[in-house]
Amino acid sequence: MPALGISLIFIAAGAILTWAVSANVEGTALPTIGVILMVVGGIGIVMAMLFMMSFSPYGRRDGGGGGGV
């Protein structure tokens, strides 16, 4: 589950860069970098959840119920 924590850190850092930092850096738009970090963090959360669901025993259909001839 480290991917989930890293994704949350990306989202938090992106939100800070987007809405809390008002510094001007020559040649760089900090709000844009913040939005990119938030998007990457969101994608990371979705990927981590899909990966964790792949190991879940719920919803698997492997024919273990019997009932056949």
C-alpha cells in the first residue's frame, strides 16, 4: 500500500502548489505543476485500488461452487 500513500502525498503537494504558494519562479508556472501532481496522484490512487482489488477474494468466479454434472 505504499503507492496509496505516495499518491496522497502527490495530491497534497499539488494542492499546496496550486492554491497556497504565491511565489513567482522564472520560467515555471507553479499552479500548473500543482495540477499535474494532483492528476498524477489521482491516477496513482485509481491504479493502487485496481491493484488491491486484483488480490481480493470477493467477486472471483473460478467455478468453485460445484453444482455441475
